[in-house]
Amino acid sequence: MDTLLSFKNVDAGYGRVKVLSDLNFEVYRGEVFGVIGPNGCGKTTMFNALIGLIQPTKGEIHFDGHNITNMSANARCNLGLGRTYQVPRPFENMSVFENVLVAAVHGAGLSEQAARPECQRALEITGLYDKHAVRSGELTLLDRKRLEIARALGTAPKMLLLDEVAAGLTEAEVQDVMALVANLKAEGFTIIWIEHVIETMVNSTNRLMCMSEGTDLLIGDPREVMASEQVEAVYLGVEEDE
């Protein structure tokens, strides 16, 4: 397997509060790697440590052959890390296309002329091209989620970090998101996907990691992970036998 990302014995947190504790995992190039765990287990902190919003106090993070542990967030973006956020916050008075253009110019460092075809491709991949001229503040929640992904694509990522893109959507809309993730994988993107909608984690990921108390509790086949007594106890609130 071609490893694109690895966390090696990583501790990280906020001030004196340690959230991640000896976190170890690898993500292979071209896979969809799902992450689950109860609230407060460190999923978002893991993303923050990965993109450089916080620095590990122990361990190393390697991405695409580079030790990025102490790199700035901008340098990591330039290497190919693109992130979405659970609550989309587009520039609401700008068009859909303009939102992606900002990401391409300031994230990928492209000139406006060079960025335009890349923005068009991002909107085509996410199914938003027909709405490229729509003011982003007028979009539905599903399309705002699509735009959040398109903006991440505008930064020319090798790896996409998806943070609960299915949250708050209807069952039919969740299916649309799953189809979009499959399309992104087919386009060659490597994806880490944090999600609480279990259907997406079982049916749309290659491997699944359950986090607990800031560390990797279990990593493996999604169905086997979800069937684990450890995961049931920690994530689903099922008590283990004494």
C-alpha cells in the first residue's frame, strides 16, 4: 500500500488540555478513510493537528513524503491538504464560482486566469456548475455542503478532509453525498471522512477508525469495526459484559 499520511504517536491539545494521546494511523493513497467516535474523542482536534491549526506536543505527522509536524497551515495547504468544515460558511454575497475562485487564488496560489478552469472542474465534480452564478447565500444546505467541498477542491488538494458533510441532511440528500464521495474517489482524491451518519461510514469507506479518548481504538474493515464489542461500548453506548 502507498501510504500518503501517517500519524506517529501524536499527542496534541489546547494549552494544558491534552486531547490526542498517542494517536497512530495511516491513510493509503486513493482510499476513503472513515473516522468515527463519540463527541469529545478528538476527531476535530485530529483534523486541526493535521492542517496545522495546532502543533503536536509529541510525535510526528508525515504527508506525501514530508514531515509536516511543524509546518505552517499555509505550507500544508500548498502540499495538498484541503479541508471542509461541518458548518459551511461561504462568502454569502459572492457567487458560487467566486467562492471557489477565492480558494484557488489564495489557497492554491494560482493567477485568476489559471484558476478559472480549475474552478469550473471543481464545480462540475461537485454538481454545482449549473449554479455557478447563483449567490451562495441563496443555496440549500445540501448545495452549501457541495460548495464547501468545491472550495476545498479549489486549493488543488491531494487529500480531502471531510468534516460531517452529511450532518443535517435528509436520507435522500445523504445518498447524494455518498454518490459525490464515490465520484471524488473515482477522480483520484484520497479522503478522510469524519461522520456520525453510520450508513456513510459502512457503505462509503474502505477502512474505518474508531477514536476514543484521543487515540485509535480500532482500525479496519468498516463492518468489522462497527460490529466490534469495543466500538459498541465506546461509540454506541452498549455495556460490555463483566
